[in-house]
Amino acid sequence: MDKDVVSAKLFLIIPLFMPLILASAELLDIFCPNDSGSYTLYSPFENNLKQLLESLPSNTSVTGFYHTSIGDNPYTVYGQALCRGDVNSTVCQTCIWNASQEILTQCKSEDAMIWFELCQVRYSYQMFISLMDYTVKYLNNLGQNSSDPVLAVHYNEVLAYLFNNISTEASNDPSKRMFVTGEIKLSTETIYGLVQCTRDIPEDDCNSCLLSALRDFETCCFSLRGGTLLSRNCNMRFEAYQFYSASSLILTYPSSEGYYSLKRRNRMVVVITCVPLLVLAVLGGSCAVYHRRKKRTQPGLLCVQEDPADRPTMTSVAVLLGNESVPLPEPKHPALAISRLIQIDQLSAANPSVNELTLSNVSPR
């Protein structure tokens, strides 16, 4: 094949892999605990560690996951490596090699772990394979979320819905190799999420690890625009842009629980709260009017009492009319009362009225 053609093809292909190659060299965090003890230079432990780290890149690139041990007690070294599920073998091998060199240079402890953007490497003097050990080591929080409290609540609900679904898929579907990505629409934007477990732990432990990570995520990062959570056995990340190259599980949040439903519920709460307040205001106003009218009419009724002793003096009347807080005595029934009575049998009489105009019934005192 012509060299110019090969060069042209490489020129077109290499840029496609450049983002992954660059990401494979991005160090996220490193864990070198002081309490685990340090190995000495040129010791049997160091020799076994170097052999283990040299074996990881090529073996891990086959399936994206690998664990092994080298040496005899008390110098046995246990090691494990994991590549992100959406990278090819070349990128995986490069990332594991970079991570192995970095952890060998920076750590002298007998138990250490390192996380890169696309892979992670761990070694220890203790046997940890197939054991779930959840310890958060890295949190990356980017950007502030919406200041609208209703939208912020809805954002958190949608994010939890996304992670619950892809976590279930990762821990229950063996074909996924404990790696699942997903996306979900939120108004005018899309949220992208990723979860992954090390494949040496059982499915139940993977699910437990991701649930613990989700609880930490809800505490630290759900109010933000993106975040990454790393632990020894599981990882979790979300962004407002697509940061992976794998096919996604496309999810739709139930519309009945959506943002506008929350808005409607809030409006209903406002209406339900305001209606009783309005009724109370009307009743309060009516009572006030009633008491004011009673305050004006009762002094007049007291002044026409049959017994003069029951009638107030003019000074008392002035006090009653001028002071709302003075209690009013109840007036007695007036001395003269005129009522109109219409007997039913009178309506059928031949001549119900003397003057042919009205129906009269005189009741003497």
C-alpha cells in the first residue's frame, strides 16, 4: 500500500482516539495510607510488587478486568486492575501502564490504590479479592444547579431515578459486566450517568456498593451540575454532557411526577391554603359588622324599657356609644308589642275584611 495513503488514513483515525488516550493519562486520585506500613527498597515485597504491576497492563486489556497475586507469605502481593467499560484494549492497556508506573513512583506503602479517568489499579499485602470494601476516595463537584427550588427538587428526583435504574441494570445483568451508562431528559437538557463495579464481587455486593455511593451522591453532589464518586469496588459519575463512548440506556422520567406536576401541586397547596384564610376573613368581617350594629341598637332598646330603673342615664349612653370595650347589658322585652296574626280558617271566610281592602285581626292589650 502506498505510504501516502497509509499516512492519510492514520491522520484521520488517530484524532478519533485522542480524547480517550489523553483521558487515560488523567490522574484523578491516589491513596497511600500511612497506617498500612511501608516496604523497603530492594525487599522481596518490592520485587513481587514490580512483577505484579508489570503483568497488569497486558492481562487487563483482554477483558478490561484482571486480578492476581505474586509471591509467598509473608511477601505476597495481591493486585487488581479495572478499565472503564467503554474503552478498547489499546486504551485500556495504556491506562493501566500509566497507573502502574504512577503508583510505583508515588507510593511506598504496602496497601495502595490509584484512579485514572479510564482505569484503576490496586495492590495490597492483604487478600482483598472478592471482598466488598466501600470507601469514598474522590468527589468531583462541578457547577451549581438551578436556584429554582421546585426545579432543583425535580432535578434530584430525575437524577436518583437515572442512577437507580442503571445501578439495577449493572448489578443484575451479567452481560453488562457490571458497567452501565444511561441518559435521561430533563426539560431542555439531558443528564448522562455511568456506574461500574469491579467484577470480582458478587452482584448483591455490587448493588450494595452502588446504593451506598448513591446516598453519598445525594448528599454531596445532586445540587450540582456534575460529579464523580470513586471507591475501591464501585464508581459513579454524572454530567450534563456525554462523557463516555458506550451505548446508553435511554430512560424517561414518569410524566405524572414531572416538574410541571410539581408546579401544579404547589399551586394547589397555595389555593387550598388561601381559601380557608379567605373564609375566615369574611366571617371575621361579618362578626365585626354584627357587633358594631349591636353596639348602636342596644342603647336605644335600653332607653325604652318599661321600668325606669332599667333605663340608662344620658352619661351612661354616651359612655356606651364611645367605648367599644364596655359590655352592654341585654335589654328586656319591650312593654308594647304588636303582631299580626292570620288564621288559616279566616282566609276561607266569606268576608275576611271589614273594609274590603285588608285582612285585620285586632288583639286587645
